[in-house]
Amino acid sequence: MFLKRLEISGFKSFANKTVLDFSLLSEEGKNHGVTAIVGPNGSGKSNIADSMRWVMGEQSMKNLRGKKSEDIIFAGSGKKSRLGSASVTLYFDNSQKKIPLDFDEITVTRKIYRSGESEYLVNGSRVRLQDIVDILAKAGVGKESNAIVNQGMADAVLNATPLERRLIIEEAAGVKQYQIKKERSLKKLASTRENLVRVASLVEELGPHLRLLKRQAEKAAEGETVAKNLKEKQLRLLGYLWHNFSSEKERLAGEKNDLGVKMMNIQREVDKLVDEMNSENKEEKDNQKLIGLEKEQRELRGKLGNLERELIVSEGKIEIEKEKEKSRVMIEEIKIKSIAVDFDYVKKGLDDIRQDQENLIRKINEAEKLEDLQDIKEFARVIQQKLHDLKADMEKGKKEEAMPENVAVVPEAPKANMEIIDGLMKRMSVIREEMKRTEDRMRQIEIEIRSEIDMDRKKRQHFFETERTLRVRQDELGRIKDKHNDSKVSLAKIEVREEDLRKQVVEELKMEVDALPRVEEKIDQFSLEREIAKLKFQMEQIGGIDPLVIEEYTETAKRYQFLENESKDLDNAIISLREIVREMDQKIAKEFHSAFDEINREFTKYFRIIFGGGNAHLTKLKVRSGRLKLKKENDESDDDLSLEEDEAEENFEIGIDISACPPGKKINNLSMLSGGERSLTSLALLFAIVSHNPPPFSVLDEVEAALDEANSKRFGRIIKELSGHTQFVIITHNRETMRQASLLYGVTMGEDGISKLLSVRLDQIGQGGKIIKS
């Protein structure tokens, strides 16, 4: 496996797409070669190393020489606006399948946008950051490995703590994948323990609730049995009632229809009889002859009455004339021989008689009716009687002497007019003849009227017979209407009861009446209703239990059982994870001790090569450090494996110390080394690590900057030696290092602030610096 190509776009100063091709093959077919990247300070050389570290998963902006994520996106210049995104892609040759993917070429891409969103891709497919870290760790490279050594990182190993140096040795030992697995197992172990606590809490919480649900479920089961029996009896009763109502409804509907037809037929007969009676009644009213005869009869009666009245008036007048004559004679007699002893009495009596005579004359003149004439006769007899009485009184008290002059004389009565009497007698004779003719005509009209009345009576008899028939038919029609109305009322009652029954079926049985079974046999409705009432009472005694309580109990029991199984699974998982952690610790320890010995030997070897002598070695030492402790807790309720942090206990861990003594010096502490000696010591340790576990590629960013010419040559020779197994990409200003490179890239930056590349393969450069075309 080796690095084939690097593509940069928008990353820091590389605004334009930039490609670095590293594919060099040796004659043996193994990856080798040194690529040098050179350029003036500030041209952007180190941005290449930063881009490689970033695409391999680096999350720390400090290690990328930035403060925030958008600092790695091209920020723009005076001639080019800023970009909205940055992307870096690494191309790996995977023909040896060091990366566990079934591809001969692997591309790893990382993109970032100014919005803060980012994405990772492997061969164009989106993946997680963890996936990138895993596949690179299995290939022996990664952001924390020695594959990329930035400026100042070479000297950092000398300033690191013993435990941090141990991590470097473990990384070199190739146990990174074990460490990742261990860390994940520890995280899972902690998470599993938390889950176990939560599960135990849930189990403890569900226990009482489950017992309560169990009691309710048993009660509900009993209720279901009662409810089932109740439903069966309700189905039977309501089905019988429904179909019984349906039959009764059909019967009443048929009866109502029959009565309606019969009622319509009788109504037609009644209407016919009414029309017939109306016709006869109209004919009776229209009998003009009878009306004319009756009118003529009335007129003749009026005429006869007038004649009789006139006759009576005439007789009365004659009688009055005769009375006048008698009164005159009596008054004469009174004047001659009757002088009352009491003059006042006689005077008063005569005044009354005179007043009555005047009233009599007035009444005669005003008389119009026969009754008035009779009253006049009576009134005349009263006057006559008064005169007779006054005469008698005077005869009893008379004196033979003349009346005094001062006594008023009795008024003289008028004399009777014989001409008037004769005229009245003739008129009475004419009236009697006219009355006789009128009476004859009236008798004839009476005969004709009786004849017409007989005819009308016959018609009326037929009318009354028709009326009786009409009444009979109307009575019959009324009875049928009453029956029809009774049928309608009964039908309405049935419909109301049907509707009530429909609602009862929906409410109690939660079904439609059409779904009720048809019950043909006769049932004891009273007994069945009593049994249903008892079952309903039992349901009330059982109580209002939610019908879903059985389902809830089943689900809760399943959940409780699931949680118990989950608790057991978590216990087993804790045991399994604990074993994995122990296994990883054993593998890490084994690989660490093996790698430590070899790296120690290589460190001594390369230290002596670089310094031309002297001595250097690595030493193990125990360091106090608090750490996580696996503790098995034995509890009476359950056996749990818990992960707890030991609060007070301190534990010893293995750390690494470095001893280095250049030739001709006696140094007890690394701080006594000069800057160059520190750089050479760091390089010796770096070469020892690379020699022990050669990475597929290694990027060194100006790690030899502090070396003099002689040490630079030694550095170059060592790089040349190690390049047989590791592909080196060196960012440098050192000429000796450039001489070891097979491929040289030059980085420049123009006025637009954008880094650009120039490349040349040194094996194509001939004498005089001319490029030989292959």
C-alpha cells in the first residue's frame, strides 16, 4: 500500500484544484521513493501536510494552525474572492489489501462548508468519521500516528510525559486498533452499566404495577366470562324482540293499508251521497211555484188584514158616532135636572170625561191595526160608564134648584153626523165583498200550496232517507278512520320501540340490528330479562375495569420479561466486554513489550549512527495515576458487573523515560541537550519507530531544519535506507534532503495569495540541468 495522489481544492492557500502525484515504483515492485516539497517561507508548503492530517480525521483546529473550522477554507485575497467550501482527497494503492476493502484503489475525501457542515466519503460513498479512523488504523496510518510529523512535533516527544511516550510506542507497536477496540469496549461497558441501572429501575417500578394489573386482569377475565354470557342472552332476547317487532310491524302495516283502501271506498260513497243531497236541497230551494204561491198567500193575508182593520175602524167610527149621540142626550139631562149638592165633584167628573173624549178622538184618528180598534171600543165603554156613574151620583144628591152662575157649565157634546154613518155603512159593505173574494182566493191558494207541500214532502222523505244512509256511511267511515288511526298509532309505537331497541343494540352490543340472529322459537321474555338483569348486576359488582386491562397486563408482562431478559443480557454483555477489555490489555501489553525491546535497540542504533557514537536507550518506569477499575459487585438481589471510578485509590502504570548521552559528554537529563542534539535525538527515535513498524507513507514537515550539513547528510542516508519500505514526503529547505528525492515539487505564491505547484522528477534531469524526456 502506498500513497498515489493528493488532491486539494479550497484548502487554506490552495484555492484552485491542486494535484500531487506520488506514484513511484521500484524495480522489485515495492513502493519506495522520496518526494521533496520545497519553496520559500509562507508559500504554503506546510498546508499540504495540514491537508493530509485533516483528511485523515483531525478534529483539533490547533493542530491545523487555526482557531475555527472555516479558517481552513480559502479566505480570499485582493484578486480572488473567498470560497464557500474546501475538500481534500487521498488516493491509496490498495493492491495488497492492507485496508480491509475489496478495492485496488481507495479514495478518502473530506469536505467542509462555511455553514459548518462537513462530510466524509470513501470511494465516493458517504461514511462516518469513525469509519475513516477504523480503516486507516488497520492500515497503520492515522492522524495520531507517525505518518505525519508536523513542525515541532519531532521535538515534542522529548518534552512529553512518560505516559504520553508510552502511547507513541504503542502506536508504533501497531496496537492502535486494539486501543480503539478497548476504548469502545470501555465506553460500551459504561453505557451498558447505565442501561443496567435503568433496566433495574424499570423492573423495580414495573413490579408493583404488574401485580396490580394481574389482579385487575383476573377480575377482567371473570368480567369477560360474565360479559360473554350477558351478550349471548342479550343477543337472544334482542334478536327475538327485533324480529317480533318486525313481524308485528308488517302485520300492522298490512292492516293499515287494508283499512286505508276500505276508507277510500266508503269516502267515495259518502261524497256521492253528499252530492246527491246537495242537488236535492238545491232543487228544494229552487221551487219557484211554491214560493210564488206562498208570496201571493202572504199578500192576500195582508190585504185581508187591511180590509178587516178598515171594517173594524168603520164599525168603531159608527159606534163612536152613536156614543156621541148618547153622551149629548145624557149631558142635556144633566143640565136640566141634576145640580149636584157638591159642585166641585160634578165639575171634576165632567172635566175627566171631556179629557177622555179628546183622547178617544185622537186614538180614532191614529188607529191603524185591529188591536187598536179593540182598545178604542174598550176606552169608549169606559167613558160611557163614567157618564153613567156620574149621572147616578147626581140623582142621589139632586135638588130642585138652578145651578149658580159661578159654577162651570158641563160642555156640550157634539151631535152625531148621519152622513158619516151612512158613508161608513156603504164602505163596510164594499169591504165585506172584497174580503169574501180574498178569502175564496186564499182557499184556492191553500189547496195549491198543500199539493206542492205534498210533493216536497215526498222529495224530503227521499232526502231524509238519503241523509240516513249518509249518516250510516259516515258513522262507518268514522269507525274505520278510528281503526286506521289506531293502526297508525300502534305502528308508530312499534317504530318508536324499534328505534329504542336499535339504540339499545348499538349501545349494549356495539352492533347493528341487521346483524342480530333470527330467533324463531318462543322464549320466556320475563325470565330472560331477569337473567340479564342479574348478569348486569354481576358486572357492576365486578366494577368498571378497563376492557384493555388484560391487553395492558399482557404487554406489561411481556415488557417485564423483556426487561428481565435484557438485564441478564446486559450482565452477560458486561462480562463479555470485561473479557474483551482484558484481552485487549493483554494484547496491547504483549505487543508493547515486544515493540519496546526492538525500538529500544533501533533507537540506540540510529542514535549512534547520527551522533557517530554515544549511547541512548529507553527505560520503563512506574508512574502513579488514577484509572478506571473493573469491580465485581456481589449483591443479594443480582450479580452485576459495574464500572466505577476508584475515587481514592491510585494505581501504577508503565511509562517511558528517554536517556541520551552524545559522545564525549556526560548528561543525566534531556534538558541539558542543545537544540541540535534534541532534534537529532528525536529523529533517532523517529527512525527507530519507522524501522520497527514501517508505515505505508510518512510526511515529515521540516523536521531536519536544525541540522548542520554533516548531520543532514546522515539524515539523508537514513531516509534513503528507510524509503525501501516507507514512502516519504518531506517538506524541506535542506539541499542534502533534496538530493535524496526522486520527485521534487516546488510551491510558490503569487500576488493573488494562491499557492501553486511546479514539479520535476530528478531522474529525468541530465547534465547541465537539462530535462531528459523519457
